[in-house]
Amino acid sequence: MDKQELGAFLRSRRERLRPEDVGLPAGPRRRTPGLRREEVAVLAHISTEYYVRLEQGRAPRPSADVLAGIAGALRLTGPESTHLHLLAGTAPNRSGLHSRQVRPSIAELLHRIPATAGFVISAAFDVLAWNDLAAALMEDFGARTPDDRNLARNAFLSGVPDGEALYGISDAAEFRQSVVMELRTASARYPDDPSIRTLVDELRSGNDEFARLWERNDVQPPSMLTKTFTHPIVGRLTLDCDVLHLADRDQHLVLYTAPVGSSAAESLAFLGALGADGIAAR
């Protein structure tokens, strides 16, 4: 049970709610944002003293029933409720380290799917495997060291010039928000993984935006159904984005495709023919 993180998460979820969100009258002017602690306690059917101690990091581990009551009172979404249980130690944590070994069948699949830029990322946003079209669309990952293939580090610490976005993506701000949310969830799943802890510490100390987003305690990233790139050779192309969770190793398979006959499909085909080496030579 991570008492301090649990308390911070509860406070952040309480402060985002308004009385009318939970069917309570707004009442007189409030000195602080959100619901009062006693209001959450009433809605969750627990004592105010116990809830206050939870937010202060002084309470013993709550039961699953208590957490369910709090989740309902705070109107938590499914991912937020799961995160709450992880922090409280009532949901099964993954032990040890997050996996960086890609299943051989998935690695082989990447090179069999036609007209698709695909890659696999770990729970910590390390790019673990990729195909030639992904390298042509984004960058030649094989030319980088493993540490330099981390998308979280590249998004926040890569030194991309102001006004530009990593890989020229149009939703750079949304992507960075998603990275923070996913890393927060990963840090709860792997509390003893030094690589995740070191990465988060590096990003918090090295980038003010990451630190600000981290303090928000958000854990539900938005769905990304399309992704628009501005490529240095083929220009702007909007691709369908499908992200498949590989549950056995807690990894994600990311696939970029384009509708048949579209200009984006023609651009992908051109990049595939050119290859990462051909792009680098230009």
C-alpha cells in the first residue's frame, strides 16, 4: 500500500468534483475547490475521520468494500478505480520488473503485415521491436541505443526545437498527457521496478510540463483513433491508429494503417519502397 500516493490520488479526485456532480446542493461559498472530505465520507458510507486519515496517509489498508464506496462517491471511471485498488494494495500488483522481451510470434508478425507501420512498446514506453515501415515513418530505431528508444524520454527530453513535435505528430500535447497517465499507472503496477522509478524521476526533474501533469494524478488516457504526421519527405498524412494490449507481457502493439486508395496509403507505400536507409541518405 502506497499511503502517500493513495492520499494524493484521493485529494485530486475529490477536488475535481462539484457538489452538483454528486447530487448535493452547492451551498455557501467554499474556500477550497471540490467536495468537502465529510461529503465524500457520507457518500462512501464511512466515517469522516477515517477518510481524512486516508487522504493524510495515516490510515490502515482499506477493505475492498470501502474502496468500492469511495470509488462510487468520487465518481471514478473504470481505470481510475483500478488505479485506486492498486495504490491501496487490494488489487494484484505485477511483481518484479516490467517485461522487455517481445514474444517471437509478435516480432515475426510485425514483418508479415503489409502496408502497416508497426512497433511494440513496453509498459515504460521503450520501443522494443518495429518493422521497416515504422522506421521509415518515424525514425530508424535501430540506429539508437535502447535508452534513446524510449518514447516518453523523447517526448519530454529530446530537445525537439520549440514549435516542433516528436515525429511531426499533430497531437503532441495529447500524446504527452497520455504518456504521463500511462507511466503513473505503470509505476503503480511495478512499484519495485527501478527502471520505471528512475525514468519518472528523470522526467519530473527534467521537464516542468511532465511534473505539472504528474501532479494531476490522472490515469485514464484518451483513445487515439487516428494520428497525423508531418513527414520530412511525404508531408502530412493522417493514419488510422490501433493499439493492441499484449496482456501476457504488459506491452502494446501499435499499428498505423491508411484506407486503401487514399493519398495516405500512397505516401506509406512510397515510404515503404524508400526505406529508412533511403530516407537517411536524402
